[in-house]
Amino acid sequence: MRVEVNGVRLYVDVEGAGLVPDGPRMREKPTLLLLHGGPGGDHSIYKPGFSALRDICQIVYYDHRGCGRSDDGPREHWTLAQWGDDVKGLCDALGINRPLVLGTSFGGFVAQAYATRHPDHAGKLILVSTAAKVDFEEIYAAFEQFGGREAATAARNYWSAPSDATRAVYREICLPFYSARKKARDRRWLSRAIIRNNTGEHFNGPGNEHGRFDFREALGRVSCPVLVMAGDKDPVTPIAFSETIAASLPPGQVRFLRFADCGHGVVTDDREGAFQEIRDFILG
């Protein structure tokens, strides 16, 4: 379905009931709102894996504006501030109170924009393989460490000058290193996803908002519990980025988890461990 939010129609999919029978009453389950990566990707990266949580929460998938099946809206509104406000707007439109908000990679940037602009809105926040501030030289060094000089060069060429050509090479050479475990590598998600290159090229790189945003100071305003998860072999958002997020949040509200031998997708590389930690955090 499509839901009108801040002047655009966002594609939304819902899994599981929000109200379930519980003896003599109806019990309300919490709502987990999933913010996909990209930018320019779509929510399909979360399917079918996150269905494993439908017994404890209602799951809401959606595509950011300018991504997937959602409307573009004005290009000048392809900003983290607007994407963050869209999270709040979607919750208002659907009547979601105190959502559990999970953002991975770029979705984690959006989750931080939302949480710092609306610091009292979320019930809990989960940040997976993301950054409060991006250091591109550190990314290039990580790609060289995990993928060799060819991967480092492809990463530098794309991030420094995003285009269809440099993005195609990046996808071919660098994407295999998003996962640190060869058995977990499955690129079928690329054929399932709707990829909007123009959105990525608009946002990505040190010359665009990707290189300018900085949530480190603002994260101190977040008032809800936060789970930060990161892999120690992530070349795209090296684990030091997540350590910075954890250090920037109020110390009594953050739990930081380092996943050994995992890449950019900790849920892909350590499905059992990651989902258990997410489940425990939601229920805790």
C-alpha cells in the first residue's frame, strides 16, 4: 500500500497483527519500523529474515522517498532531515506510538536524523552497521584491508565521483566484501531489489550530504534505549564508526555489540546471534 507522508506517497508493507488475543483481552504488540539502506535501495533487503520477529512485534517495512516503490518528491528534499521527518510522519499517519526503529547502513543515518530531530518519539532505537560521521579515508583503508587494492580503488572512484559507471564497478568489485563470511554471501537480493542509482548518486560521497552530516553532538539528546550493532570486518562502515555512535549517546541508554568475523550485514553473517540480540533488546 501507499501512504501519504509529508507530500509524497511512501510504499508501506505491514506484517503481523498489532492487536492479538491474549486470554480475556486484546494485547497490543510493539511496532518495529525497518529503515532500509541505500540510498536508492528498497525494503526488500529485510525480507524474509525479519519475519522471524513477527511473534513479538508488528513489522512495518517501507521505502524512503526517492527509493524503491515510493514517490520521488522534489529532489531538493532528498536530505537526511526530510527522510528523518518522514519516519515521524509515517508513524503519525499510521497511528504508531513509541515505535521500535531499526536502521541499517544508510537507514541508520536516517534513524539518527529522526531520533535527533524527534528525541522523545521512539520507544527504542536499533542502529546496525552505520555511522554518526563518515571518514572516507578510513573506508578506503578498510576496503584495501579486506578486499585488496582493487576494492579500495573501486570504492575511492565511486565515493569520490558517484556516477552510473563508477557505481557499476563498485557493485561488482566491492559488494562481495560486504559479507565477511563466504557462506553467507548471497547476491540474489540485488535482483529482487528496486535500485534507484540517481538517489545514491545525489547523496553519496564526500562532496554531498554523505560527507557533511555529523550526528555526534546531537546524539546526546536521544532519550530512548539504543542498541548499536557492528561487524569487525565491515569495510563500508568500519566498526570504529559504531564505536563513535556508542560514545556519543548517553552512557546509561546504549548497548554496543561487536560481532566477530562479520561484515556490513551482521544479520546476514550471524543471523542467529543478531536476531537473538535484537529479540532480547525488544523484549527487555
